[in-house]
Amino acid sequence: MNKRVPVPVNPPHPGRRRFLKGTVAAGALLGANLSGFGTSFASSGPQGGPVTLMDPGSQQKFVNPLPIPPRIYATSDSPLTIPIGATAQWMGLVDAQGTQLRTPVYGLGVAGQFTTPGPTIIARQNETVHVNWQNQLPDDRPHLLPVDTGMHIPDVNSPDGQFSAQKPVVIHLHGGHSEAESDGNPLAWYTQGYQSTGPEFAKQEYQYDNTQEAMGAWYHDHTVGMTRLNVHAGLHGMYLIKDDNEQRLIDNDILPSDHHMIDISITDALFDDQGQLYYPGWHGQPINPITQKAIQDSWPNPSILDEFFGNFILVNGMVWPKMDVEANKYRFRLLNASSSRTYVLEFENKMPFYQLGSDGGFLDKPVQLTQLVISPAERMDVLVDFTQAAGSQIILRNHGPEIPFRGFVDPADPANATKLVYNEDGERSISDGHGGLAPIASPDNTGVIMRFDVAEASDAIPAQAAQFTETVPLRTPYQPIARDNVAVVRQLIVYPQDDDLGRELNLLGTPESGSVFFMDPVTENVALNTTEVWEVYNATASGHPIHVHQVQFEVIDRQEFDWEFTPREQPLMNTGRTFEGATIELQGVKGDRVLPQPNEQGRKDTVIALPGQVTRIIAHFDLPGEYVWHCHIITHEDYDMMRKFVVT
């Protein structure tokens, strides 16, 4: 076994819905390790009594500096051990007296501390990195958040059913081109000291070969039936790959140096009045103030809910922070780490910015935007030039909906590629009863992300900063995935259902299989080293961010379609119960094909499958083994909107 060596760490940087009708179209390191959280730890757990939710209006905005996660520069000769544990972290919350409230979370460790988000790991192209994600979660207290034990979850001895002892985890490198054994299979979970392991657990030390070009991935927990809980509790962080081309752009002052490259991970949350994370699920406790969905008496206690939306916005684990920036250009590595929320980001002054890349790396050339749609699990690499904003304060706002995203392209106006369509009348807010489909984020809380305080101009500003345009080449000409040798075109369907208790249950499947569960027989058997087109037909009323493991795909287009929905009785997993499943007969497409947005025209691993539309993607599968594809609204993924695919 390779000898463990110290890990280099950089200093902190300054500074219920129904289906559609078939004809409808930062400062210092975060946190500190604590031996226990005290009697208030389990306020949203099995011992929790009455809960009072914290009012987001009780907290000041733009007071605390944006924290910058520590960075680990990984190398092939220095295997990493990243501990996973419990801590209490200050997230910017205070009580009525102004006393800081520390929030119990799960974090990832570096330099003797656990933080959420965890450290940003920076690797080089084609340099293999080994990581041992070491589970140190405590075995003397219940899980931080309420676990619905009636679902497909790890088979771990848990006397009270709430994982008061062993707590399973498994880390997935999202966006990684990883061998199957290191991919973070949801059934490859393990507990502290590997006391218990999942049926597909394969190895303790994961291998990442980093064969992609420069890109921004992220890592997060992927435990079957518990991903929403472990990620929301804090188990996620960024993973960046660098290459010679990126260094060339930096050396030629086309891109800022790493000192002006800032990781920005956006999440939403609910808190109780003690500053603890609140996750609805237990009977008799408050419902989610945004979704307003009550837990029925006939449901399990606790129960999963179909989505989670919080009324607090956090950036790098801090509620509504501010960041002091120079009158200069900055590169922001954006990540939407939220469970269900899609953000539509825009500077309050309508200032333009450039998107440099998406999930899988650089675009050919920058795309100038004033508004950016980023769905759960997507990453965006953007350049913001504050040169002309010297001495000002600029708020980054969110115009996204308070429900899962439902569309941003008007098929009647495809040329207007950045137009957002939430309502039939084209307005971005609820109108007076006319076609209102999506309540927009509140301008007082969820519509606000953070603020940038720009310093006065200085002579240190490079001349190139003001000259950056959409004509700047970012890479050698993009070589699209060859479309003249497609082995298979698959038709995949997003099925809308409710389970036998009336809880929303979105499932995946094919026209032949009908709606199926994660552990039903595999329908996506892929031949090694072949290219396939996947057509994802979304028959639900919401957009779903679809993520495919192993590959970086390309978005071909989207198009409206017609279908016939036929209910059928089928088993509900292995519960011995039945529910009303479905089959869908596809009846053809209609209207024009809508090309991907300009900033979707690179390599991606997550794409929004819009309601009433087929979303076509193309991918080349060159690694053997068992992988998964799923919706990245992770409440959907956990129950049970995930399927295996096997490459042989």
C-alpha cells in the first residue's frame, strides 16, 4: 500500500404535481470539530419535540465574508485520505441577542477540521489520484436528518430505525470518467471502519484517472435511498481538473490566475430557531413553508417528500454572504448543490458576464450572458469583469422558480435563446390567474444569493480585462461526438406516478418496460466502445436534471411530443404492496427541433429534460462495468428515479 503523505493545502483566499396532457407542449476555514452536539442535536430527529422554524427575515444579509473552501492539490504520488465526520459549523446565523448559532452538519476533513462544503480537490489531466473517503461519522447518535426506513435504503443494523449507530456513505465523483469500482455506486456504501458494506462494495481506495480536459466536477454522497439526506447534511465539495490549455489561457492573461478563481457552491436550507438544519419528514412538525405539502397520517413516520426547497440561501456554507473583490476580472466556478432548486442568476445591475465552460470543460468560445440557468448538479465556469463597476456594490439575484424548473426556451422563438418562459403569457412571475405556472423566488430571501463589494479602481488592473469578448478562442476547435456511427437510439421515459399512499413517485423506464424501479432488470445494456443516442421523453409537469454517470455527453436538441398514458397495477419495489404504475405509448413528435442553448453546446453530464419534450443526447461509452443514470432532484433519485446501465 502506498505510504500516506501530508496533503498540500493552500491558504484561504482573502478577501404533488400531475402529468401533462399528451398535447401540452471568504475568509477562514469553516467549522470546528466537536465531540458532541448536546441535547438539542436531534431537534428534527426521532427525539425531537416541537420545532419552531427560523424566519429568514431575522438574519442580516451581506454581513459575513464568503468562505473559500480549502484547496488540496492532488498528485499521483500522494494518495489522499479524506475523513468524513460530524461537526458544528457557523453558517452566519445569530439569535435575537446576536450570539452566533453553530449548526450541526456532516463535513469532510482537511487540516484537522471538518467543513461543508468540503475541500476543493485540484488534479492534473491524466494524472491518477487515489482517494480513501474515510467514514468517521459518529455511532452514538441518530442520523442528523429523518430517515424514511420504508424505502430502499442500506441494510444496516439500526435499533431505532434511524441509523443511531452505523451510518452509511459512499462518495461519487460527479463528472468523473471513473472506473465502475470507483464510481460511487449507490449500493457500494460502507459504514465506519467498514463494519457493514453494501452488496456492490468493491474497494476502499478509489482511483480517479482524470482523463478529461480541464473541467469542474464535484463529489458528493450517493448512498441508496439516503443521498438527499447526506448531501443536505453537508457531504459535497468541488473537484477541478487542470490541463496545459488552461494554463496557457492563464499565462496569456486570457483567464485570471487561480488566486482570482473562486469556488461558489449554492445551496438552500431551512433552519429551526436554534440554527439547526430542519428537514421536514416527521409527523407533527412544521411543513415546508415553500412547498406547503403536509405529511399525511397514513404516511410513514418519518416520510420522504417529493421535493425540498429552503427559504435560506447559502454560498459555500454561509447564508447570504458578501465578497470583497478588486475592480478586476474574476473566474467563478459555480455549482448548484441544491436538492431541487434551479437558479436563474442575474446581477442586479444587469451586468453582462461570460460563460467559459459547463460540466465537461471549456466551450469553444465564451458566451456572453446577462442571465444564467443552472439546475441541480450543473456546473458553470464564468468570467465576471468588475472593471467598470469600481466602487460599487452588486447583488447577485435569483429569478428561478419555487418549484422544479419548467422551461426556458420558447419553441416559437428559438432564436431568442435566453428567453425564459414560466407562464403562458411569457411573464416571469405569477400573473392574475392567467397561466401562472411557477411562483418566482422571493426578492427578500430566495431571490438573493450574495453581494460583491467592488474596490476602487487601481493601476493593477490588466489591460486585457476590458477587452475580453466572445471571439476569444478557449480551446482547439471542438471535435463533436461522431454521429455517423450511432449503434443504438434508446427511447427512455420519465413516468409520473403516485405510490399507494398518495406520495409523488417519479419513475424512469422505456416504452416496452413501462415504469420501473432502480432494482428492476436492466434495460440499458450498452456495448463497450459504442456511441448511443438517448432520447429522454418527459411526460411529467416538471423539468428533471438528468445525469448519466461515466460519460460526458452532448445535447442534440429538444422537441415536443405526443403520447398515450395507460395506468397499470404493478408491485411497489419489494414491499409486497402494489400501486398504479403506467405504460406510455409514444405517438410522435411535433413542432420544430429546438437546438441547445449556446452555453449547452459543449460537453455535459447533466441536462434539464423539459416537460412535454424529448431531450436528445449523444454519448460514447468507453469504460466497462455497471453505472447508473438518474434525476438529480435528489429527492426524486432516492425514491426511486434511478436506473442501472451496464457497459459490456
